[in-house]
Amino acid sequence: MNKQFKPAVAMLFAFSSCQVAADAFDSCPSQAFLMQDTTAQLYGVNLVTGNVDLLSSNLGTNNRINGFGFSKHDRFLYGWGYQHNTIVKIGNDYQIEPLAVKNKPGANFFVGDVALSENAYYLYKKGSQYGLYRVSLDENDADYLDMQRVIDGGSLSLLIYDLAFHPTDGYAYTVDKYGDLYRIDVSNGSKSKVSNVGQRGTFGAVYFDLNGTFYISRNQDGNIFRINVDGSNPKAELFAYGPSSGNNDGARCALAPIVDESAPATTDFGDAPDSYLTSLANNGARHGIVDGIHLGSTIDGEYDAHVAPFTDEQSNGDEDGVNFITAFEAGLESFMQVTVEGDGFLSMWVDWDQDGTFDDSEQLIVDKSLKTGTHFIFEETPIDVTSGVTWARVRYTTTSGVGPNGGVTDGEVEDYQVAVVNPGNSLVNNTPYFLAYEDNWPETGDYDFNDVVIRLNSSMIVSEENHVKKLSMSGELTAMGASYNNGFAIQLEGITNEDIDSDTIRFKINGADAKAPLLETGTEYAVLKVSEDLWKYVTAGGCWFYKTEEGCTSQHEFKFSISLQFTRDVSVDNFPQAPYKPFIFATPGTEHGDVFAKNPGRGLEIHLKNKTPTALADTSYFGLAEDASTLSSGATYQTENGLPWAIAINASTYNNWLHPQEYVDILKAYPKFSDFVNSNGETSKSWFKKENADLTKVYSY
């Protein structure tokens, strides 16, 4: 902030005939002025970043000041003071001086600015009884402080909230609430529509700079847009994130650049090539330097970007926020270390296609909330990236929703050259399944197959050598008619815990990192324990069970996602196939039927028909009640008639399996299911489809 903008000691003297006149501002300032609040407060605005500084909270008034403008003729600020219902003059002491204006129309004004080509102040108010007014500020004029109407507000009808004078062409410009840009000839009050700028809202503060670039600030969100008014079809470009307010009015010396290189640099820029929108002229990424919020340990100030090859790393060495531990490999998790100071949001873009721009689709990290410290972050590289060295942009700020360019009030931007590898990896989507369980095993119970219903999706990243490099799974609990407490897990037969890269495991429940470890111990092959008790996540919605009775709702859900990378090469042919070995188990410490003398706990597993249990299963439960399992022959989890306690339904062409209603036997809900079982799956293969269901006995979503 320029020295002349440091808040002066508030002058508490009442306005009187003996008041000492304030001095003018020392120069034509680069910083913009912003008047806000119902009791006027004056701020300085850095248009480059949107930063604001409170210049004065006591302007000597108890009401608003609006219609705000800076005069290059005498270097004073002028506005319309609501308390005195007249024009007020403000010097470098930030105290108002009410002026004795003649022929006032008896209304307050909130639109105005001081012209550049003449020492006159123009005010506007909509309505035929008001309009556009000119007030001479030249004490030598015969009409000094005489408020003269140029045109009535019916002839010049505009729904606007501020206007500003162009530095060279003599016209005033404004943008109405619909986004229409107007050029106004204040000599006669005529207007011409230039274009629609593509943004709507209340633009209560508008400014020009020395180059004739127009800046408009929207009250609702504080966004500052810039407009090239001399273009063939001018559009508003988001330039910076400024302060929002219900009462906004701006003023600026239009003959000043927006960067004052005589003052210390207080802005941080990126340093990638300018095709990535790096320099100020290209609306490059930039941050106001504020203590306590930045990447890494250092941050430097610049007047403009040091565009590659003249990078910060070469000149100042402040690119220290991110350490890319691994290269970005197509389809796999990349691993990076990020150090930040202050609580904020981390965003990252990588030019995956190496076309010299950061596209919206190339955002790798979106508003990741971080606190002070060092964080280890995994992110998935898209499958279709181009191999080579490319650029990444990292931004950290307290402002959410920022893009790869434009200004923000705080934080830091760092640009990096990074390695991207695509050795020919491809994505293979596996068959999706509905998994349905009857949890009364070893009894058939009500045999309704809605005790646990899960939709499971999975995919693999496969190398050119046909090795599985990554397995991804996602699932959703779609129904739970269980009166018992059950957990859910998936075994990867032939894959051990040691085959899985534990450092790159990603396991989320309902979008958040799961707290419990994913991999079980004590098993021969890897068991992914998704949940030890599914009832922890859902409610019955006013009924006994979750989505098995008509008319019941629930505000809760259970969704999970898993990502695994492997430490050894496993060919697709030797890799377990979907749906793998999914099973439910009894939640430890809970009852699970009268067959068991005590709580069976984790040892009670219910698998798909003819699947072998894990090493943690209690095989002494086989043969109890109606179970006819023979472990030695591989005939497991079936009755003497071959009926299973778990089924997997191919969902590749059938997205929504209608499970049986509560207490409805699946053999009645789907009459062809018995044919399918008796034929060992050779006939009635579409038994599960809606057209083969008794619709009075299935649950409708």
C-alpha cells in the first residue's frame, strides 16, 4: 500500500466555519478507493489481487457516502454524503467537508464520478424527475457548485450503480444489472450500448486504469472483472476476488497504472510460460502477500511474473511448497509432499496433454482443505496423459473456488516442471455386480436375500505387458433387511498383503478417508475389510430395516471406494476376477441366531456358493442346521438342494436389481430362480430381471 494511504489519526472536530482544510493526496494513486457500509468506511483496494486495507472507519459522518470519484484536477475525493444531502470533499485526513451545492434536486445519489477532461463532477439518478447532473468543481467557474441537469432520467434510463470516466476518450462507462456495457456522452446525456459483457449483478464499484481497461466489482460476491472497452465485442473476464458488500462504491485515479513500482512489491506470481496465463497482462495467477498464509517456507514479492525461463526458482528459490516424490504415471496414484503455512485450500492443475494451457479438465486437486504443516497427498493421474515433461500449477489460499489464473487476496502460487509417464497403461472396466445375502446361515430363515444388498463396481489399470498395476473398487449398500449386525469384506484370492503397496492404499467411506485399516491380518490371501458393522452407517428411516419395506426412507447411506497398487507383476490371467470373493461376517460381540451357543463373531462368514472361506472363518459351523457344505469337495455355502446363501447378479446391462420385500422368499419373488439353481446356472439366466419378477413382492425404488 502506498505511503499516502496509511490511515491518518481520525479528526474528531465537528464541521464548522473554523475547520482547518485538509490537504490533497500527494499523487495520482495506483490503488483504488472503495466506500462501503451504511456508516461510511473507506478502504483501499489493490485491483491486482483484490486485497483491501481499511483507510478510515471514521470519516466524520453517521451515514452513507456514495457516487464516489477521484479528481485528478485537485487530487481530492468527492462523493454524495447522505447525512448532509450534498457533495462532500475528502482529503488525505479522510474527513468529509460538506460543500454548499446549489439547486440540489432533493434526493440522494449513488452513481457518480469526476471527469478527467474537465473539472466537473457528474451524478446520475434514474427517473424522469432526476437524471444526469453536472456540478463544476472549479472555483473560478461562474457555475461553481451549481447542480445542473444535463438530461432527465427518463430519456437516459439506466439501471446502474456506478460509472467511471475513460482516461482518454472523454466518455463515461457503466455496466447495468443485466450485464450491458454503455458508453455515455456526458455533454448531452446520450448513451450507446457497446455489448453485453456476459456477467450480471449489482456492479457498485467501477474503475479505469491508465491503459483504458475497465474494472467492475460485483457487490454480491466481490468478484472483480476487467473489460477491454475498445474491443469489438467486449466481455468481462474474472480478474480478482475482491470484497463483497451490500453497499459498494468505487473511485480511482484513471491516469495511474494498477501497479505502483515505486512501492514495495506485495504480490506473488507464478513463473510458467505465459501460454499458461502467468503475467499480469494475461491475467496470470497471483496472490497478495499476507503474513501466515503461503506454500513452503518462503514467498517473494513481484510487480509482475518472471515468466519461464526466468523463474522464481532460478532467481529467488521460493518454489519449496511441493515435493513430487513420484512421477505422474497414467492411471496410477502419484505421491507428493506439500508443506503449507496457515489454514487454506490447495488446488493444482497439470497440463496433461502438453498443449501449453491449463484446461478445466486438467485440475488434479480441487480446494483440498489443509492446515499448517507437511502433508503427504496421493492423487490419481488420468489414464490418457501424454508422456514427457510438462507444467503444474499449485495455488494455496483462503479463497475457495479459484481457477488456474486471476488474482486472490492471499496465499501463494508455485509453478513446477513435472514428469509424466504413460507406458501404454489401459483401463479395463470389470463386470459390475449386485451382491445379495441371506444372513440366517446355516438356516435358510425367511430366505428373502435382502439382509445385505451391495452394488459393486471395479476396474483395473493394465500395462502393455498385461500386468495388473492397479485395482479400483467402489460399492454402495442398496438395502439391508438384517436383524443381525453384519460386516462386509472382499478376499482377493492369490494376492497376499505383501503384494499390495500399503503406502498407496486409498480407502474412503462416504467420501472421507476411512479410519479403520483396510487389510486384515492373519489371512493367507488379502482380505479387504470394508466394514465391521454396516448398521453403523445407515438407519431404517422409520421402519425396521433399510430399504426393504415400502414407504421407508433414510437420510444416511453407505458408499465406499478402494484403490490398490501392487508391488509385483500379476498377469490379468492370474488375477482374481470380479466379483472376487465378497462375503459378510458376524459383527464381533453381537448375536447371530439360535444355532450358536455364543456370539459367533468374525468366525461366521457367508460366501457365494462354492467359495472357500478365509483363514479366519470357523469351519466348525459347516454342516449345522440346513447347511450341506463339504469343504473338501469345494461344495460350500449351499443346502442339500443346492440353494445358496449369497448370490452375485450381473449388473452390466441391468442397473437396478429389485430385491425381495422384507420376509418375502426369493423363490416367490423370482419364480425362475429355482430353475436357475437346479440347472447349475444353465437355464433361466435372466431370472433376476424385472420382467421375471412378481412385482407385488419386490421392493420398488
